[in-house]
Amino acid sequence: MATIKELLEEIDWDLYDDSDYDEEDRSTPPDELILDNSSDKPASQRRAEFIIQSRMNIAARAKIIRREAANDDLTALVSRRQLNELIRIITLPDTESVERLWRLINKHATTALSPFIPVDLIRAYNKYKKISSTIIPRTPGFLYKAPPEWGRHYDLWLTPDLPCYIPQFTEQELIIKHKPEKKELIDKHIVSYFKAIQSRAKLEMSLATRLYNICTRYDLLVKNADFYKLYMDNELFNF
């Protein structure tokens, strides 16, 4: 009986195109590709050539990864825990985007509310907050209610980096009344925040579906060569 390595060596990878990549993969060109706007060709033709080039690069990269994998132990089992970690790594940019928006929202809330707190209290809070959280307690935060037209699912608990001083649940009223420009920014970023969460959840669901029947490294390699390379580069077999 032939080994996995021998089978891989016998496979003509040129017969494999990028069919194991879904339409979402195909429509996302690599970063290194740049659309040539200096050409006299129509924009539609340049775009079509650009997409074809990106698909060819994806297919070529997959062939290289598959050939290099011939020396790996492709019969090794891949656990569900390892696949979950792989999904976490793939969606890491989305997670970082969510966290960045979260920090930005709270930063705007902090700058909007700080004028209503005595300067000396803020200075003392900033001085002692890294030493002990009990000297000058931080505000527990407040529920920022979305405009009625958005729906309640856009309500968000904000935690500005400020000391306890402003009566809780009066914060949003102060922002609306005295800092309308900050309200606009907060509203805008809250929408982006929830869209980023929804986008990440959609990607996680898609990845979980695609990786559902993966049992071995060979399964992962055949399913998606880029996923396999991520798995090996991050040494998830030790996870």
C-alpha cells in the first residue's frame, strides 16, 4: 500500500486549481498586487486582469505549499481544539479591529466627560490608578443607549477612564447636551463596532463550517493550503 508521501508525489498538482477557495477568497486579492491605473486599457478590463492574476497567485501558492508538505506527517490527527485555535488566528485581524473600536469609543467618552470633573481629581486619579484602584475608584461606567431608530441591540456599556464623580446614568445626557460633536463620533464608532462583531461572527461560522470534517493534516492540506501553512507555522500540532 502506498504511503501518503508517495501518493502526494504522484499527484499532478497542476490539475488542481483554486476550486477549494470560495468566492470570498477569490475576491480578496493579495496585498502585493497593485492595480495598474497608468494603463490605457478600460478600467473593467484592467480589473478583470487583476482578478485573474490574483487567482493564479493563490493557485500557485497552494501548489508550492502542497509540494513542500510532502515531507510532513500528514496522517497526524488534527483536534477540534487545534481547529478552534486556527479559527482564532485567522480571525485575529477582526478581533483587533473590534478591540480598537472599543478603545476608541471609550476614549471619546472619556474626553467628552472629563470637563465635568475637577481637574485636580483627574490628576490625582491618573497618579494613583496604577498603584491601587481603591484610592480613587474608577467609574463603573454607564449604558449608552442607541437612538430609537437603531434598535436596542446597539446599546453599549461604556467604561470611560475617569474617577467616580458624575452621577451614574446621567453621562449620556451630558454628552448630548454639551458635547454633540462627541456624540456623533461615539454613535458612528458604535455602529462600526457592532458591524465588526457581526463580520467576525460571520467569518467564524464560515470557517467552522468549512473545517467541520477535518480529521487529519492531509484533510486540512487538501481543503485549503493556506490554512495548512498557518497550522504548521504556528505549531498548532503542539496546542
